[in-house]
Amino acid sequence: MRRKIIAGNWKMNKNLEEGLSLASEVTNMAADEVPNDVTMVMCTPAIHLSAVSTTTKDSSNVFVGAQNMSEYESGAYTGDLSGNMVASTGATFVIIGHSERREYHFETNAQLAQRVKLALSIGLTPIFCCGESLKTREANEHIDFVNKQLDESLFDLSAEDIKKIVIAYEPIWAIGTGVTASSEQAQEMHRSIRSFIATQYTHEVAKEISILYGGSMKPGNAQELLSQPDVDGGLIGGASLKARDFIDIAKSY
């Protein structure tokens, strides 16, 4: 059965003290309010990983993830973070291929494929991001564009490994803009992603993969988005920086 996952991407926000306070609030509120079948993930800046992992260690449904990792195991890569470093902090998830990393750091599908394989090899769960720009959508090329991202980064995986992946569809035109894809647009793309995976693997494999929506989900629209049959959760940006909002989204199933 597919997991219900609400993952928060803090991006470059919160100093250490602020991050620990937020993590503590989320963990305590989740214990009281969020059903155990909903997995919550806080994807924090690297400086928070170890401390936040300690904060969440006794939680049954709140976990920690990194926002990125290197495709290399170790070496002279100043400023980068290896998968083993991530895992050593107690984090169990890692975002791979976020649109901001692709745009600002020119990350390629081939690089992301290496990161996904490395993450899986050390027991991390990749949250693999895919999505199109407004220009691509307006040209009606959004489905082909996302299919190419999936094909070039994930389809070398075995059926057993791809079932361990979490996919996050993020319409780039709806990130941080206040514009949200309609529930119909979200469902169309999520269904397309699942169908494309099924053509490469099987329908049974595709049915097991959680696909998150990552474009300005907030308490006011979460229930409608999460009611769609192929929308299994959310990758939350700004709303994950407020404990009340983040918890309310997780309660929207």
C-alpha cells in the first residue's frame, strides 16, 4: 500500500536554534494530532540534520531528510555532502533533483541518476523531484518533459529499487509564486507519471510508488489536492516553516 507522506522542505531558512524549536513543535504536535499512517518528513539544511534527528528519534511518524547529496561517496568536493554523511546524522530521506538545484546549480539527469543509486545503496529514501516550467506547460510539452526526467534518472533501477523511491511532482511555475496547479492538473500529471512508470515496469510496481505534489500546497488547498486518487502527499515549502500549517496539512487526508 502506498505511503501517505507530507515532507517539508525548509530550503535555506532557520538558524540552528530556530530549527530545533520548529522541529520540537512539529514532533510534539504530530504525536497528538497526526494519524500514524501519515509519514511526516522535515528536510532541513545540513547544519540541522543531526540535532533534529535527535529531536525526532522517539517519534513513530516524524522523520528527517537532507535537501541534497553528492553523487560521490567522498573526495575533494568542498562544500558538498555525501550520502554517508547524511545517513550518519540519523536522517533517512534525501531530496534529489529539486528544481532550484537543477536551475541554480545546473544539475543534470545523469548526475541525479547517480545520486539516486547511491542513496538507495546506503539505505536512504530518495524524494526525486520532477516538473516543468510555465513555458514548457504552455507549449503542451509538460508530459514529455517530465517523462524524460524520469526516464534518464530512474529507469535504470530494478523494479525492487524503484518501489523504494518517492517521487515529487513540482510544477515550477507554482513554486513560491502563490499559484497552485488545480487539483485536476495535479491529478493529470500524477496519473501520467504513474502510467509511464507502469509502461517501463508493471502496473503493480507503479501502484506502490508514492507521488507527492510539490507546488504551493497549504492548509487551505491540501484536502482537495490530497483527495485526488494519484496524489499521495505533498512536498511542502513555505508552509512547512510554520508548525501549525505543516500539521494541518498532514491532517488533511
